[in-house]
Amino acid sequence: MRWPGSERMSASNEILTTRVVCTTETASKALTRSIRAYVVLLKPEITFMVMISTAVASLLAPGSVSFVVLFHSVIGTGLLAAGASSLNQYFERDLDSRMRRTASRPLPAGELTARQAFVFGVAVAICGMLYVLFTLNRLTALLGLLTLISYLFVYTPLKTKTRLSTFVGAFPGATPVLIGWSAATNNLSLEAWSLYAILFLWQFPHFYAIGWLYREDYARAGMLMLPTADQNGGRTTFRFILISTQLLIIASLLFTFFAHSKEFYLAFAIILGSCFYYFAYQLSRSQSKLGAKRVLHASVIYLPLLYLFMLIDRINL
């Protein structure tokens, strides 16, 4: 037996339950999208590479390895890199909206507001600075601060003003190795600067290859990178890629003398450098997108392998 109106109440409860479930699912999806957007804002692939460079430098520094210092240097540098990446996307949100390769980023896509990105980036960067200052030393904190300032307030605005922006940006781009070294030793020796030179020079074939592949996108956004301003059909860009690769190989070999490495590292530095140069030379001959992609892939493989052989050589000393 059913009471009068019970069917109507049951139907209403079902509708209410369905609405609650839908609202919960919608909120869950929104939360997931927000988390994903914040993760993209951190540029995890770049941040991870920065952390690797810092860790390698800390492990290569003279003296016994302190895993506590290693941990703090990697986490601190990761926070600084993540904060810088977030603020970089905040400053370049209008430029990103004009490029196909960046139009899907959180700010151009409307997944986050500019205020959210700014507050988040500032908070992460400040946490990184405080973390480095209180867990490591003043020299490392100073390097971190200089990196943030030069990356965000010198390199970033120069992208739309001069094609030398890549050269300027290579200075803060290579400081992770100095941060890792200073964290372990509280000084910067010639060995640290030779490691800095390798990362500094590596950026040119890497980013010029990217610039050539997406030159139309960069030109659409008004970024004056070398490939977008190259009036010689790319020949100037390819020449710079070739020259910077040659200088990179020289720097990797000079590291042998500054770091007192053994024949093991020297042999593999020559092999890796020769392979990298082969792709850079082929690009200068073919002047093609395929050649640029191969140089880009070669650069991504070259640096971690070079780091690996440095560490193996260091262990065998």
C-alpha cells in the first residue's frame, strides 16, 4: 500500500539525487581541470630539466656528496623554475594567444584567470626563494634571485624587441648548474663555470631549432627571434646552429681539463659531440624542417647523456 503523493515524493527525491550527483561530477571535473591547468602553468618538462641540471652540478662538486644538500638544491631550484615559468606565462599571455603551439595553454584557453596565474606564480617563486635561503646558503639564494629577475624582467620583455633575446636568455637559462654547485660548495670555481659554459652553449642549437620549426608562429606573435628575422632563407640561423654546436663541443672537451676528468668522459664527449655535429651539419645542408627536428631531438638526447657520463666519470675517479 502506498500513501497518496508518495510516488511524487519518490520522483522528486530521484531528481534531487540526480542533480546532486551531476553537481558533484561537474565540481570534480572542474577541480581536475584546474589542477591540470596549474600543472601546465609550471611547465613540468622544463622544470624537470632544470632540476636535473642542478642535481648533476651538485653531484659533480668536489667533496663528499651530501644528499640533504642535494635534495634541498633540487627542490629549491624546482620551485624557482616553476614560479618563473608560471609568471612567464602570465606576462606572455597575449603573445601565447596568437601562436598555435601555445594557444591551448591555461591563460589563452581561459582555464585560469590572469590574477590566478599571477598570484600562483608569485607564491611559488617566493616559496622557492625562501626555501633556498633557509636550507642552503646566501650565494645560492643570490643566484636564484638574479635568475628570476633576469629571466622575467630582462629576457622576457626582450623577446619582442631584439633577436638577441635568445643570447640574453641563455645567461639565466644556464644558472641551474651554478645553483647546484654553489649549494654544495658555497663557491663558484672554474669547474663550475666550465659546466655553465656547456649548458649556456647547448641552448643555442636547441632553441634555434625550435625557433625555425615554429618561426611563423613566433612571427605572428611579434617575437624577434633569429629565425623570424632571418632574411636569408634560414641560412643565418643554420650557420649559428652549426657554430654554436662547434663551440659546445669545444666547451665539453675543455671541461675535461677543468674538472680533471678521465679518458672515459673525454671519449664519450667526443662521440656525443660528433653525433650532435653530424645532425647540425646535415641541417645546414638540407635546410629542412626534418633536419631541424633531428637537431632538436639530438639536443634533447645529447645533454642528459653528457651529464650521465660526467657522473660516471666522477664516480670512477
